[in-house]
Amino acid sequence: MKIQIAKNRSLQDMVRHIPFQQVADAVTKACLEAATHLPKDVLDGIKKAMDNETNELGRDFLAQYLKNAKIAEETGLPLCQDTGFAVFFVEMGSMVVIDGGTVSEAITAGTERGYELGFLRKSIVDDPVFRRVNTRTNTPPIIHLTQVPGDRLSVILAPKGGGSENMSAVRMLKPSDGKTGVVNFVVETVRNAGGNPCPPTIVGVGIGGTMEKAALLAKRALLRPLGQPNPDPRYAALEQEILEKINATGVGPQGLGGDITSLAVHIDFHPCHIASMPVALNLNCHAARHAEVTL
């Protein structure tokens, strides 16, 4: 009994308590940062696109994107009027306890406060079909929560605007469709999206798992640093092949023609059923906003 008590006390000593308000405040800050600061990897990607874009109108759009990002950073005004659905990817250490509420409640409170303080557009309606009344808080957010070992809490915010999110797609391919089926589906979907997702886009592709797992893989793939290849050389080569074919469509910046329709293709994959090969595609516009905090 004494040994068991000692073990329990040892575990209690290892538990890390994070105050509810500390989490909420960190999320509020992330909301403000994501809305007004374009990450360096995205800025570098747009600059690289300018070097490779031969269409004069396309180059002009790319230059405007860079100017817009500078104005947003200097003035604190949002990069885009659509400040998006607040989507969070959260990794919570198994030894973390949130004092004063749950991690989801803290994230929701922080989101509401961030969108209020920043005068960010509230875009969420409470019912998708019948009422469609604005919640006026941009909540509830979407929270993907994963428990991991350790005593840290990692929160990544990736706001998703309606224009790019609406161009998402899932297709349940047959295993016999193989690589060609994946390539054709992704390229066809991006081509058909045209200027709707405000290209040049970043293309997240999820392959495998189930229908919903593929969609989650596609969205999470967008968090990878822009242009960083998949560590598996086979999938890295597939990313490059798809990117080249997308840019050969001529859709171009804002869908008005050019060489650069997408800045990068990021693929993530997962084991799947022997009878299935689900593929999902999620697009980010050129303003690929995200902010990360670790507590």
C-alpha cells in the first residue's frame, strides 16, 4: 500500500497544471496574429512565384499580394475580409490538466475574444440549413484534439475562408485507379475551381484511411512548411508531378491566366482498407494563414 501511495504521489508531481485563462489568452493572440501576419514561408513562396511567372497580369497580382501582406502587418488590419472559420489542431500532453475548464472551452473563449478584439469578421451561422443565423462570436471553432505523451500543450490555428474551403472535394477511388487516378482527380479539381479559391493556392491532399480521415489528412497537410516535400521520396515525387500538371493548366493567379496556379502540393497518407482508396483535397488561398503556440 505504501508503495502504491508513493507511486501515485510521484504521478501527481509530474502532472502540469495550466490555467484556463492562460490557454484562452494564447488563443486570442493567435487569432490576431493569424489574421494579420502572413508566415515567412508563404511570403517566400509568393516571391519565388514572381520569379517564375511570365504572365504580366499574373505578376501584377503576385506583387499586390505582397503589398497587401505588408499593409496588414504594419496596420494590424486583416489580410483578407474573410477571417475564416477558426480551425485548431491541438496536441495535448497526457500529463497536462487545464485548471478551470476544458481545453475546448478555453479555445472557444479565446477565439471569441480574439475575433472581438481584432474586429475580425464573424462568419459562423448556428444552423447550416434552416436558421442560418450568425452566432456573432465566430464560434464554435473546429477543434481536432490529439493526446500525446508529455506535459506540453500545442495549439495551431489555421483559419479557413469560405472561398477556398468550398473548393474542397473527396472521392472514393478504387485501388485499381492507382497513382493516375489520384493525379487526375487532384488536377481536375483544381482546374475546375478556377479563380474561386484565390490562386495561387496551396493544395493539401490526403490519401488513405477512411472518407473522414482522408479529409483530415488533406487539411493537416496544409500546415507543413510551404514546399517542404513529403519525407517519403515516392510521395515527394508525386507532389512534384501533380504541381507541374496543375501549373500547366494555365489557370494562373486569381484564375486570370498564368504559369503559377499553385505554390505547392502537400500530400499526407494513411493505411486504408483493401477495397478502398479515398482521396481528399483541401485548398488554401495564397493567404495561407496560421499561427502556433506551445504552452
